[in-house]
Amino acid sequence: MEATPPRITFRDAQHRVHMDIVKTRMFLLGLGSGTTLTLFIASILLMVASYSPTAGAISVICGWPYPLYRAAFLASLCGLLYGAVVFAWRRNSVDFRRALHLSPAVTYQAILSYSYACFVIVFACFVLFALLLLAPDAVPGARKFRNTLPLIAFMAPFLVAAWPKDR
């Protein structure tokens, strides 16, 4: 006798789709967290390396751009920690929406993805600024653009925070 295949009900199919969505969100959460941590450590190492007066042109980072980059990294880190708190409260069934006055459109996935995007923008500006300091003539005309990179990095958290999160 032939074995009949198991019947999949509509509820089982919905549960399977829901679990796929949860697994995808957790994968993206882990991937974004790991990437952000790596970028953050690399930027700290680059900042520490630029403190030496024998570092050459890269020691310019310790001047006026340093507070701008540091503030941008700190704002991005605060966004990541805020997303982690919302995630932990949601996992422990705390009514965080009422406690933090959040709309239903704001989820921990949205908070973390905006924070990851902010971190990537700030890190890209930071590394591009460092590379333009080390090789100023590598890209013609980049010397004028170089000094705007710290300002772009400083404004990135404000622009990301102002972006509408209900879409």
C-alpha cells in the first residue's frame, strides 16, 4: 500500500511562513550586529593609530574632524542600544509601546536597520576621509571634497532620525 502524504493545513502553512519570516529577521539582526561591531572596532583602531605624531598625514583626524566623527558614532551607538532595549522588552512581553510612546509602525527591526545604515554611512565617510589623507592625489579634485566628509558623517544620524519610519 502506498503511504499518503501528510496533509498540510492552512494553519500549518501560515506557521511555516511566519517562522521563515522570524528566521530571516533574526539572520539579518545577527548579520547587521556583527557587521556594525566589526566596523566600530576598525574605526577605533584607526583612531588610535592616528594619535601618534609620527603617523603623518592621518594625524589630521585628531584635529577638528575627530569630535564630529565621535559624535556621529555615539549617536549611531545610541540607536543600536535603543533598538536592543526595544528588542529585549518585546521578547520579555513588556508593553514598550506605551512606556516609550512608540507608534505601531516603529519596530525594533526598523530601529536597528536605521542604526545600521547610519553606522555604515559614518564609517564610510570616516574611512574615505582617512584614505584621502593618506593618498591626497589619488583622486583628482578630491581635496576640496575631503573636508565635507566629516560634516556628512555628523549630519547622517540627524538625517536618518528624520527619515519617516512608517514606510
